Amino acid sequence: MSGSPASAPSGPGTDRADGAAGGPAGRLLRFVLAILPRTAAGRKLAAGAVADSVGSGMFLAASTLYFVTVVGIPATRVGAVISIAGVIGLISPVPFGRLADRVGPTRVYVALLAARGVGYAGFALVDSFWPYAVLTCVLTALDRGCSPLQQVVVGLIEGGENQARTMASIRSVRNIGLTAGFLLAGAVLAIEHRAAFAALFLGNALTFFVIALVVERLRRGLESPAGATTAKQAGPEPEQAGPGPEQAGAGPEETGPLAQEAAGEPDSGPTRVRSPFLDLRFLLFTVSNGILSLHDSVLFLLLPLWLTTATSAPASAVSVLLAVNTVLTVLLQVYVAKFADTTARALRLIWFALVPLLLSCGVFAGAEYVPAWPAAAFAVIAVVLLTVGENVHSVAVWNLSYDMSPAPARARYLATFSLGVTGQQIVGPVLMTAVVLPLGTSGWALLAGVFLLAGLGLRATGGPRPAPTADHAPAPEPAVTAGATGSPASTDTPTTPTPSEVTS
């Protein structure tokens, strides 16, 4: 007779199980659980992000080689198309953000994911230059439009204190997924058959439909009575109006933003929010963040060139340094997120990002004056410092940018905020190759000064707003305004909004 698991005896078997739990597999399991979001919805979003990043890793590793060697498009034309697509992607988040504020960010996000899935599947059919050029430009616009909307959707689904951890978890698992995608692409490159590349493109396309399905199911789940109850409990309790039928029905305050979006309710209320392009403080914050984001160009563009031309370190160290960055990013993201649970703490993190970034510039400069293996050691230390600063900066600005975006125009504001990072991707390569690298030590000193000014700019412009950013129409009664719009003044939580706030 088989025994119940609950009645399993203790003894040597238990000791072996405990040992296994403490072994490498057990430690790996505990690590995976530690970086995952706390909530079931957050874990589903993270799972979708893994699928997305595996597909992206496969595509990034193999697509250019395919279009040049298999399709036969000249490399110079491929490069020109990518550059043009990058310019288009610079402006695409703004119209998508406006659309999301009108019809609902989750709807637009899911639609963009589905369109990306169709588009990336289309790459399997490309056999000449013009279809490749048009598809690349369109998909780059859709890709860049999705990025800020993801932050809005995570805020709507998670909200409150869980948002920072979930966003950090998504970035951590994305790095893991990208690595897996690179390895899978290696198998395709080894086969070197057109059918294998077509399967890769279709597999990448499938991942977009997977994450679209995950987000859509989460949206519908949170709109159900159980989801509405959970959202209601998570935020401030609305004022009780006494027993009656209206308590049984779910109004906008009870069902939350996702239910409003499903019902097609417009963002109508007494609040008219000005354009983010007229919000000088937000624009300065965006520009400062774009400048501080130059650490990305340092890592992915300047580092390989600098290591091989300005130091005595072996060129093979480049892959090791990039691996150090990837592993540290996975380890740090979720840990750092817990220090950004309020706006004030997120703003304070800017100082903790600046210190390692400035130190990294000094260590990079020092590596140019020592022999080969010390130079490699200096490079490792510099990359560690750069990675710590990069991760602390990313977590801080995720929260600050969300807090500084008025709820009725959050998608538009975050789309505008993304322009700073996109601008860095355009300006950064030129700055690194034409200024920092040729100047040597002076170039690193100049970069450190740029980092310092950008950090001071973030500190000066980030944080809570001293006054509302919206212009109010002829006001209804104050109590109605507080209940309908979820004014930030009605909550004690200084960081990400509660579900009642997002309903505006």
C-alpha cells in the first residue's frame, strides 16, 4: 500500500533530499525564485518576456548574416536600411503613445505585439532588397513603440510596490533569454540552410503571439469580478455610500483601469494634461537620462575597440567582459529594485549610480598604462563598476519616469521619455569613436564630466512635482474629483500609483 506524501518518514532519504536542496540544483532553483516577481501576474509577464527575448536573441544573432549571405543583399545596403530604420524608430513611440492614451495602453500593446509577430514571420518570405527594407523599417517602428508601453502595462497590471521588482525581473530574465537565443541561433548558423533560417524567423514570430496572449489573458483576468476585488483591495478603499445596488456593480473606481479600457471608456474627466513636449522639466529629465545612458555605448561599442587598440589586454577578453556584464545584470536588477520603492529613494539612487560610473572612467583610463594581464584585470574592474552604475541608474529612472508621467497621459510621457535613450543610440557611437577613443585619458575624463552633469540634471529635474501638471477645466465638487481622477494627493504612497490612481 502506497503511503501519503504527508506521512513520509524522516531518515536517510530526508537527509539526501536536504542535501540535494542545498546542492547546485537547489541553489539554482532558489536563485531563479529570487529573481522572479512576487505575484502570479508578474511571473506570467516575466515568462512572456523570456519567450520574447529568446526569439529576439535568435533573430539578432542570425538575421544580418542571412540577408547578406543567403538572400544576397549587399552589406552596405543592409547597414543603410538599419540606420534609416533607427531614425524612424526615434519618433515612432510618440504617435503610439498618443493612441494608447486614447484607446487604452493594453489594447495598443497587444495589437503591436501581434503586428510584430506577423511582420517577423514575413522575413521568412523576403528574397530581395525592397521587401527587406520596408519590413525592417516598419518593424523597427513597432519595436520602439512597444518599449514604453510595456512599462505602462506593467504598472497597470502590477502597480504599487510590485512594479519596480517586476520590471527588474523582466530585465533579468530577458538577459537569460537572449543568451539562450544566441545559443539556438548558433545551431542555425551551423546548418547554413535556408529552411533553418526560415524556421528561426517563424520561431521568433511565435514568441510575440505568446506574450500577446499572456498580456491579454492577464487583462481579462483582472477585469473579472475576482480581479476587480483584488485591485480594489490593493488600493485605497473608496468612500462607502451605504448599502445598495451600486455596491454590487463595479464602477470605474472598483474595476480599475483595465476594466475601463475594456469598456472603451475614453479618458474623459476634468483634467486636460499638457503635451510632454511643453513640459520643460520632464524634457530636461529626459535629456539628462539620455546622456547618462551613454554607458550603453561605452559597453557595447567602445569597449571592444578600446580594449584592442588602446590597451595590451588580449582581444579574447572582450567576450569575458560582456559575459561579466550579463551575469551581473541578472544578479543585480531585482536586488537593486527594492531600494527604489519610493520616489525619494529612487531619486537617491542616482548618487549611487554616479559613483561607480565615474570610478569606471578612471579605471578604464588607468588600464591604458599597464601591461597586458594587469590591463585585463583593470578592464574587468571597470566593467563591474560600469555594470553596477548602469543597473542602479536603470532601476531609478524606471520609477522616476513613471511617477513624473501624469496618469491620463502616461503612455505619451513615457514614449517621449524613451526618445532620450533612442537619441543616445544615435549620438553615442559617434561620440565614442570620434571623441572618447582618440583622446585617450582626456576622453575618459571628458566622459566622466558628462556623466556627472547628466546625473546632476537627473537629480535637479526628477522626483515629485511641486504642483499638478494638468490644467483643470471648470471643476466639479472636490470629493468627486478625488474619487474619479485619483489625484496623487489622495494617497500616501510616494512612488508608483495604486489602482485607484491609474483609473484617471
